[in-house]
Amino acid sequence: MLSRDPADPGGVQETISILVASRSPAYATGLAAFLDDAPLAPVAVHTIQAALERASATVPALVIVDGQVADGPGEELVSELLRRHPGVRVLWAAPDDTPQAHAIAHRAGACGVVSAMWPRELVAEAAADALRGACLDAGAERSLRGFRGRTASGDARLTEQERVVLRLMRQHLTYKEIAVRLGVSWHTVRTHAQSILRKSGVHSRRELECWGGREAA
């Protein structure tokens, strides 16, 4: 864990805000508990929207992102966080610590990987490395070259409002509920939904929930 600053006679350190995002509440809470040691202040969230709202209120020093959150793919969250807060450090929560996992992390924009197989000590060490500025090495880029071709076809160009509507659709909200949430008309939400379906190449909301493409800005 991070050490106290010897130049500070009171041993007081500024709180370091950390977000842990996963569609699994148990996993997010467990990872947050691994890092719950002052001055780190981890918070578990389960949706892209909740993570972005938290980050808007208090920009985190570090975000740990699972491959899937409740309302979309983890890559979408990383992309949006880095667009809004370019200095944020990101770790990718992966099921293992393989070269492919590092390649996925690199593609997403993360600076490193946290494996679900790791004990508390390794998770804390990875967080400390990320906060110090350590990043993936060139090996991840080499692995990425062989991985890119399998994922590029999922890209689609959605507007920012369409991305918001998509996240809410993935939470199984009706068009009327989304309209109330966003303060727009039902017709506007329906128009956005039709555009999302067209751009993603699927034909129903059920198919859309399984669509794993990245929504580029």
C-alpha cells in the first residue's frame, strides 16, 4: 500500500479517490474492500452512468473497470472517463493475467490489469503502481496486434445522447421511463432507440443487450 509522506509530521495524507466498476456487486465490493486502506477511498459502482456521475462530483485518481458493467461494456466506460477526465488512471479487471488480457486492457485504454485470481496484496500493488504512473509495456502492444481484427467490427458511431439512451435501455427501462429520466419526450427516446438499433446492426432490444460493440464518440 502507499506509504505515509515522511515530510508530513502529522502523517496525514490526502484522500485518494478510487472507483471500482463491475456489473457484479459482489466482485466490485470485494475489489473495493481489498483497497480499503487509508489514504485510499474506494467506492463500488455497477453502471456506466453511476461511475460518470461519481467522477463528475469527485474526479478519481484511479478507476478499476470490469469488462462488463450493468449498462454496457467496460470499454465504453473507460473511453468516456478518459474523454472527460484525461488524467485518470485505469486498471482493467480481467479473469486472468494472460497476454490476451493485457492486450484487451491496452485496447481499452487501461494502464494495467487486475486479475480476479489475485490476492489482496497483488491487487494493492497493482493499484499503487498505477497511481505512481506505471503502464503496460510493449509486449501488450504486440499481443494487441493479433487481437484487434476480432473486435473492430463491433464499432459503431453513436451520438452522446444515443449512448446515454443505450445505457438506460440496457437497464431494461421502458421508453417512457427513459423519457422521464432524461426530461425529453417519448417520441425523442424512440427516435434515438431506432437510430441505435440501425447503427448497431441489430433488430430488437433483446439483441441489443447482447451487443458488445464500442460506441465511439
